[in-house]
Amino acid sequence: MINTFFDFVKNEAAKIKVLSLKELIRLLDILDENKLELPVNRVISNEQGLHFITAHGAKGLEFEHVFIMRANRDQWENKKGGNYNYSLPPTLSKSIAGGETEDDRRLMYVAITRAKNYLYISYPTHSDDEKELEPSRFISEVLSQENEVKHVEIPEEVSIEYKAELMRYQQGEARLIDDELIDKVLENFKISATSLNKYLKCKLAFYFENILRVPLGRSASMGFGNAIHYGLELFFADINQSIPRSIGSVSKLTDYFIKGMDNYKSHFTAQEFENYTKHGINVLTDYYTEYHNEWLAPRKYELEYNMPITEYQGVPISGKLDRINIYDDHISVTDYKTGKYDSKKLNEPSGGDDDLGGDYWRQIVFYRLLLDGDKRHDWVMNKGIMDFVEKDGKDIFRRKEFSIASFETEIVGKQLVDAYQNIKNHIFTPGCGDEKCQWCNFVMRNMPAKTTTDEEESEENLKMNIDI
């Protein structure tokens, strides 16, 4: 029922930029007055299957067989604090200890009374490190003279098989879609700086986001970055069109940014929109003060410049450049960055086999490859600039200029060619293994690695099918 209501709220919110609580209540009143019901999206379950649920979640349900596992004292009575495991002060916990015990006892009662006819309560006597464990006090409270606690010995081979099964969920193995489907996705595939960085960082992330194209949710930081780019694009377009050539006021820049925030309003909650708008005005005001004196130096700008699809050693590449600064005898490329300053992404490779260089460094070199292949112009890119629009934690503007040497284009060129060949060969594993990577974690949770037993069973099934 909660999921049904949540889906209703999301669908209504998608129709307008901001769904207020007042408007939501008005919609619910209309449904109520007209006796219109929302169809409940029920979770389909199997009567012949097993249901893994908490004691809280089992309230109101009944089952023929109920198994209460891990009925140990540390699981039921000796829990620390409440939510988030915050411990209460001793003077307070002592005064409510009896109440906590009664709550635990009531919860055990709920779990026990879910059984129609058969109830099984089990607990381990020792932990994995051979530490002795105590059973819950509630077990003795429910035992009658006819009942007795039975000691069960688990055969060693069963225990080993169980632990091997658990290990499968720590060694995920991504199952890829059919090769023909991947080839279909890759028919018109071209590499951008972003997709190259993603593939080099985590092949699994590239697979899920670029091959399967899993939809990703919008975020406030993404909306803020888009609004900053939008405001700067319009502001520098005014410089191009000004006669005589001049720089607009800081208020014009912030006005364009505010317009950009309105364009990307769906990325924010109401409070986020207000906070990010104020933050952006402050950021761009400081940025204008810091750099506006140098903005008339280039004779022209190309803004949000879409590069035509070109090739590097047979690899199709493409991209969009935030700003090209055109001088009389050369050009430079400026890329805007919002968010936290990360110096590691600016590093050039140190020469080690595992050091591929920072993402921002590679991005600038990739732009050089793109511009070198652009036959529409004879531009010579002498440097790239990573321009951090927001100050860092020390209240300092950061800007990194790269003068690109030929050996750097060779390094990135090789990374590009190798990555493209691997993608064409459907090499999307292993992942990065970072504990914070959502896709590596997804695979470990949902795609456990196949064991030898699984493979043997598959071969045996295949033989049986052939015999039949």
C-alpha cells in the first residue's frame, strides 16, 4: 500500500515542476470525494515457497510452519540502544530496562504466534570464532515439560557447502546480455571523454550505464552544474555579440544562472532549489570578480561546441567542449568544473603500469585528439584549462593549465584504442572492486559467481536433455 501511494505521488510530481503538500492533499480529497481508488500493487508471493521476514513484518500473518532463527540473547535482549545503535546514558537505560524487556518479549510472542501448527526455534551455541553464545531467555519461558531442547550436529560437508554458497555472494560475476544484442547497441557507438574515463575506471559501470543504459536519477548537484554551464554559455555568447566588444555586468551573469536553475528545477527539492540558487549567485559573483579582466583577450569564443564525429586510428570519437578560446594564432580549451576540488584527477601518469593518469588530465588530452581530427578548421590547440568555478576548502580558486606534449597524446591514444577494442570484444569485467561502487556492489548482491557444483549440474542437465 505504501509503494502504491509513493508511486502515485511520484507520477503526480512528474506532471508539474513542484508538487506542494497542499496540492497533494487537494488531489487526495478529489479522489476521496469521487470515491476513486488507487489499485494496490500487491507483492506476489508463492504459497509453496519460503518467506524471509522480520518479526515486525510478520504481524497479522499466519503460516503452517514458522522458523525463528538465531534466537540468542545478543539478538533479542542485549541489543545496544535503538535505531542506529546509539547507547542511552546508564541513568536512563536502567529506568527503562524493564520496558525494553517487555517490548522484546511481546515481539517474541508475535513471532511465535505466527505458527498455525509447527514452530521451530533454533540458536547456535557458538560463534564462528568459537565464542560461546547464550540462548534467549524467552526460550525457557515458552518451554513446557513436554518440550526439550534438541542438540543438532551439522555434518562438516554440509557446513562447508553452506560457507561456499555464502562466498558466492562475495565474488559477483556479471551476467551479460546476448552477444548479438550488445553488437546491436554498439553499431553506431563512438567514444567520448566521459565514456572512456568511465570504462577505464570501472568496466561494470560502463556496461550497466552505456550498454544496458540503466536510467539514472537526477540529482541536485547535477542540476546545479547544468545551471552554472547554462549561465556561463549565455554570458560569453553576449561577449561575442557585443559591439563594441565588452563584458556584461555580474548581475547579467547571475540572472542567466537563475534562468538555468529554473530550466533544471526538477532536479531539486524546494529547499535545495533555494539553497543552490543562493550558493550559485555567490559562486559566480566571486568567479566574475576573480577572472572578468581576462575575458576580452580571446578575439572570439565557441561555446558548447559539438565536435563532428571523427576518428583516431580507426576509433570513432566525439564530444562537446564547454568553451574554445580563439586567438589569432592558436586556441585553448576551457572546461568548467563544479563541486569538490580533486587534485588526483589532474595528475599525469607517473609511468607505472597501473597508473593511467587522472580523469581530468585525460579529458584535456582527449579534446586535443578531437580537435586534431576536426577538418573544418586549422586550429592549433596549445593548452587546455580545467577551470574550477567554485573555491576549494581553503577559499582559493583552482585552475589547472595543461600544455599537451606528443607523448601524452600517444598515451591517451593507446588507452583509447585498447578500450575500444575491448568494448567491441564485450569485455566488461572485472569491475573496479571499490566498496563504494554501486555496480560492483549490485553484481555481488544479485549475481553470485557460479560454483563448480553449478557447472557440473548444468553439464549433467545438458547430458540428460541430449539422452532424452
